[in-house]
Amino acid sequence: MWIRGVGIEKIGENAAAERERAGQLLLRQRRKPWVCEKNSIQMGYNQHRRLCEARDVHDEEVIKSLEWVLWRRENELRYLSYFTSTTMYYY
């Protein structure tokens, strides 16, 4: 029987080869557990570093936003204080 031009035998051979590669990978990992542990630690470190960098970028954006709000409020107060000091009240 053929599936898209590839025989069932060929599909079975490919699946067997993939199983063999996966088995070899597992054996290598069992023989060298410190390599897996080292890789796991390295991946955890990289993930933590990326998370910290993203948090730093977010914090900088929040700081800039708050500085802009503060600048706007200070200008508003400056304008209001100038306006109230120069306005004459007529009663």
C-alpha cells in the first residue's frame, strides 16, 4: 500500500530508525546524568536571565510613564500658580 508515494515499508523503516535514535539518546543521557543536569541548570539560568531582562524593560517603561505624569502635573501646577498670581480679582 502507498501513502503519498511512500510505501508502508519505508514508513516503518523511518519509524524504526527514529525509535533507535531516541533509544540511543536516552542511553547517552543515562550514562552521563551530570550533562543533563548541567543542561537543565543552564536552561533554567537562561530562562531566569530572560525573565529578569524583560522585567527590567517593563520597569523602565513604567518609570518613564510615571516621570511623564509627574512632569505634566508639575507643569500644570506651575501654570495654575502663575495664573492665580497674575489674575486680578474684581469684586
